[in-house]
Amino acid sequence: MEIPEWAVVPLLRALRANRVFVTEEGARRRVRERELRPVSYGPPTRLAGDLEVSVSHRPWPVYTIAPRAGEAAPDAWGAVVYVHGGGWVGEVARQHWRLVAQLAVEARTAVVLPIYPLVPFGTAAEVVAGVVQLVRECGERFGPTVLAGDSAGGQIALSAAMALRDGTKPEPLVLPRTVLISPALDLTWSNPRIPLVQPSDPWLATPGGRVLAEHWRGDLDLRDPVVSPLAGRLEGLGPLTLFTGTRDVLNPDAHLLARRAAEAGVPLELHEGVGKVHVYPLLPTASGRAARAEIVRSIAGALSSA
């Protein structure tokens, strides 16, 4: 059942969706909660579509969701490595599982979803390196591989795409496309336009975001591209698809990314939802449904032409 567009912001405010981010203590409390009581990460009992779900450990749990064998050879349809969001402290959620199932069914591809270690156990350097290795493994197993991620997962995806471009083992790898849904791009939270957007954002806020960023960076500087990809060099990246809503404090950095991509000669498709909130493509709304269809189109097109 879809939620009317007008109801999204009141519902998020009623649910206090920003309670982890609106204060520093809220973020610290969430870190303590997740350290003490990790939440389940497994897929729902049923996923839409005729799909096979498997899991491996390397050393994290890594799920593969793919159309059942028979309609396409497993090594012929390519893959998507999808990195879920959650502020680096939140586990994969039901809306992520719904999206990866839709991608597998409609793009006719394998979707590989890593359950990466979260704050306070995981750090950017470890997770980005793990995603880089996973993309290379998917390339060997499935062929052309696309990276995608939302929110915190968008940060990891773009940082990993940069690391793959710069890699030397066995060689640099330029991805056919990287899809970013409301990505966190600069963990310094220093964009001067963020305070202008903040009053309209019912979900994210800088006080808690800074606390989580301090955990996530580990020993790295906040301006290291492994932590804040907007601080990195964009030249030489493959095409990007970027979704952002104007009621999202991450929206100003999305515009910076689009501008810098143009300056660097990197193709970027910008989809901006006017009046839409953080990760609106994942929400059960008409605009979310349209955005998901566009994500499928973008990924299917990239894989078919790779």
C-alpha cells in the first residue's frame, strides 16, 4: 500500500525519525543500543518474484539474490553490489530487501548485498576495502558489475568506486555505473547550505551525524576520500546516477557532486525530487515507485551495454 505524498513528512515527524540525528546524545544512545543488542539482518521469509537467495561469509555475511536458474545463465546477467544505508549504525531494513528483490527481478541480474560491520565495530577503511574486493569477485563470477547504495551505503559505494578506479590489484577498474540514492558525501557536514535545508528535513540532522562520522572514520581524517568521497578526485570514474530530495540535508552536497562531476567530465544523471525527503526512492509512495523504476532502467541499461 502506498502512502500519500502529503503524509510523508508528518508521519516521519510523528515517528521521531530524526531522534538518532537531532542530538549528539541521541546518536551515542543508538551506538550503545546496537553494541548491546544487534538487530536481525536476514531477509524476509518471502521476497517478491521467483528468486533464489543464498548467503556466504567472507568474513561478513554476503547475500546473493538472483532470478532462478533457467531463464538466464548465472554467469551472463551481470551483478549489482548494493550497499545498504542506516547512518553506519543501522542494519539492513525491509525496504532495502524489497528494492534488491525488485532489481533482481526487473533488471534480470544478481544482486549481492553485504552485511558489513557497523559502528561501533566497523570503520570506513575496513568496509570500503571489503566492498572493493566483493566487486572484483562479482566481476569474475557474474561479469559486468554495478555498484549502488543509499545514504551511508551511498558513501561507501562512491568511495569504493574511487578505490577501484585507483586500484592496481590486478588492475584499475572503472565501473559501468554507480547508483547513489541520497548519499552521504562529506562527513565534515561543513556545507554552508546545510543549515538552510535543516528546518525542512524531518529525518537527518548534523549533531548526531557528526558523532556517527567520528566513529566511522576510525583512524582516517574526515577529509579522506574513503570517508568523504566528495573530497576525492572524480576524474576517470564511470557514469553516475544520483537521486536526492530537496528536504534532505545531504542535498547541498549532492549538487556539489553534480557540479564537480561535470567539471571532471564524468557523466552524471541527476534526479532531484522537489519537496522529497531523504532516501525517497525507498519509500512506499508514487514518487518512490517512479524512482525505483528509473533505478532499474539505469542499472539494466548499464549492464546490457557493458
